[in-house]
Amino acid sequence: MKNNTCFRNIFLIISACLLAGLAWLDVSAAVIMRPANPVVQPAPNDHTVPSDSSIAITYDEAINPITVNKNTFAVFGMESGLFDGTFNVISGTIRLTPSEGLHAGELVLVSATTETLSLVDGLGPLVPTVWQFRAKSEGGSAFFKDTGQSLGEMNSLDVALGDLDGDGDLDAFVAGCTNYVWMNIGQAVFVDSGQRLGTNMCGVDVDLGDLDGDGDLDAFTANSGDTYFGRVWRNNGAGVFTDSGQNLGADLGTGSALGDLDGDGDLDAFYVRSGPAKVLFNDGNSMFTDSGQSLANQFSMDVALGDLDGDGDLDAYVCNTQNPNALPTTDKVYLNDGQGSFADTGQPLSEAPCNFASLGDLDNDGDLDVYLAIVKPGGVGVGPDEVWFNDGTGVFSDSGQDIGIATTNQAKLADLDGDGDLDVFVANFYLTSQVLLNDGSGFFSLTRQYLEAFNNPFIGLGDMDGDGDVDAFLMEFGKPGTVWLNQDYTAWRFLPAVYR
């Protein structure tokens, strides 16, 4: 009897252990192992990336090569289109070597989606990773010379440069009351393509990007005039554009920016206007839908996208101006939750009326700062531009600089003198345009060169002659466009004026 009892107790103990083991196995089987902890290359916000660089992300699990392609690991050159090339997948590293090099100063946006799958369990990354960087400028002195070209008499309101016809050089899409397309036939010599787009509307802002995933650059315009909607212009690959027929954004459009806001591998749009900003999602074929988000009701002039808090998605800096309805002019920083839903940080930012915002790593600490083109308020003699530094978490503080004495219409960033930091080219109302050089810590000095006076100026920056530095395409409402090439001078003729 005693032996039977011992045997029964041993059996119960063994059974309990087995059940516990099986339960442990069940629990472990329920744990989802997904690729995480990504490390990216080039580093986010780097503006010194060589033109022949590859682009990579490394996860902590091996990735199935079959799941990797230009849509699941999407690399957008904002002057080139969606990059194709050679994909290599080794363990947890996905690497794309583009078939063509980057243009000097080109902004590149990368979307590593959740559609690449792990070899361990066939599951994709936990969340998308979106980052951006700029190609290196290989030279230049920031001294610009007019090529003498007189490009039409257009009612121009903005210009964007990109390779529209796939021949390797930068062309120009000029937005205005009728949009024009100018083709670069080599060495920054431009000819009119003959296209007249949107004759019943005024394009006040244009952004180029591959909106339908076919490898070429399409155009997104924010519009005013008789039709107040944003428009998508599809490129056939040869630089010939057609209207997609969409009316986007609503009300008086003032500016837009393209970026992958929801991490699905295509370019969405953040659209600002007289009224609440709009977040528009792309279905991958250049068809946009309103996300329905309710953002602050302000008179916004411009928006710039970038990862402001370092969490792997694109946030938004919105600059606001004075308006007839007396809405607040305070700028806004909106942080993205990774799925394209934005929340106002509520932080105190510039209250000066703003025309244009440019994001870039101005102080070389790895995060995105902002240069603000300021409008001279009524009754005030000076309207200086402002620089605000990011602490790396998306919180901005005023650098204390008062830059310039004019009302600035646009200010665009690029390494203009080839020294590895971001300078700024400003277009001023009713005064000469100006070039300001960065000392590497985000403080700017004026070069004092004469760049012709403009009443209503607009700028496009890019390497138009293919010599490795960044040139300038200048437009003015009602006057011909001009092309200014960056020279390779070794010494300056002008002493700089330093703004503090």
C-alpha cells in the first residue's frame, strides 16, 4: 500500500512538471518575435553623404530577401525619383546601391516599411522607420554668377528643380498663374518645353516627388486663384505632365511638403492654407485622401517635414503669418505618432509673421533645426530672419540671431561653399537676394555679394551644371527667370557681415 502511494505521488509530480513544461512551451510559442532595434546608414539628417553612397538598415533578426524591393524599402531622391538599383540582404541588413548617383545637395528620404519579413518567424518589423539625409556638396565658393539667360516672362510664384525627363540633369518646374516646365539641355542651359499647365489657377507652391512609384518625378502644387485646391501633376517619364484631376486641400492653399507620413513606402502630403492644415495620404498611385485630422486654425504660409524628435517618423514645422481674421501667428511643431497622426506640442515658438521655414542640421549636432524667413511687420523698419535650435527631442529655442534687414520671401538651405555645413540663400522682397554662410555652429554671416534686386523673388537650389556644387535658379513674378552658377573661387572679394 505504501509503495502504491509513493508511486502515485511520483507520477503526480512528473505529470505536474510535464504540464508546467507544456504550459511554458505554449507561452513561449505565443511570444511574437519581430525585427526591431534598427540601425540606419547614412545617419539621419547627415548633409555630407557622398553621391555614390549605398543606403542600409540593420535589424536584430535576419530578413527574408524575397520580401525586399523598392516598395518595401523605398528610397526617394527628391531630385531624382524613386531609386532602383541592387538590393543586398545579409542577415538583418538590407542595403540598396542605387543605379545612379545622387545630385549634389539632394534631399533623400528613406522608408523602411513593415512589409519586409523576418526569416525567424515571417513577421515584419515592429514599426516603419523613416529618415532623410542630404548628398554632399563637393565644392563651390558661394559666389554666384548670372549665366545671362532670360527665361520667359512668367507669373512665377515658386520653382522646384529635379530630373524631370530622366537624362541625368536638373530641370525646372515653375509654379505660377500657369505652370511652366523648363528643360535643361546640359550645362544649365534651359529651354521652354512648351507646356502650359493649370491655366485657370495659380500655383503658389510646388514640390517634386515620385507620387505614383513609377520612378520619375511628379509635381504637387498648392493653388490659389479661381480654384483653391492642391493639384497632382503626373509625369510620363519624359517630363510631360498631365493633371490627375484631383482637388486637394480645400480653401486658399499656401504651401505643401511631401514625405512618407504613415510609413507605408509612398509620399504623402502635408498641406497648409488659410485655415486648419490638412494631412493627405497617398494610396501609392498618386491618389490622395484627407486623413480627417483637425489641426489648429491658423493662416499658415509654409510647412517643412523632418524627424524632429528622433523617433523614426516625419514630424512637421508649420510657420504662420498675420491674417485679416486676426488668427494667432505663433508657429507650430506637430509630432507624428508614426502612423501619420499629428499632435501639437504646444511649445512657445516664433511669433513673428513667417513666410518660409527650412529644416536642416544647422549646428551639426545630428538633429534638425529651423531657419525662418520673416515678414517685416507693418510699421516696423526691420524684419530680421530667425534661427531656432532643436534640442533633439523636437523642442526648439531661439538662437538669438536677427538676420538681415528685409522682408524675406524664401530661404533655402544647402552647403553652398563646400565646407560641410548648411548655408542659406535668401530671396528678399524689393532688395537684392543674399547668401549667408554658416560658421558650423548655426550662426550666419552675410557674403555681401550683389545678386540682383527682385520685387517678388523665388529660389530653386540644385547642381544644374553637374560640377558637384549647388547653383541657384531665381524667379520673379512677371519677369524672366535667371540661372546663377556657383563659382569655384578660392578667395572672397567681400568682407562678411556677422549677425549675432
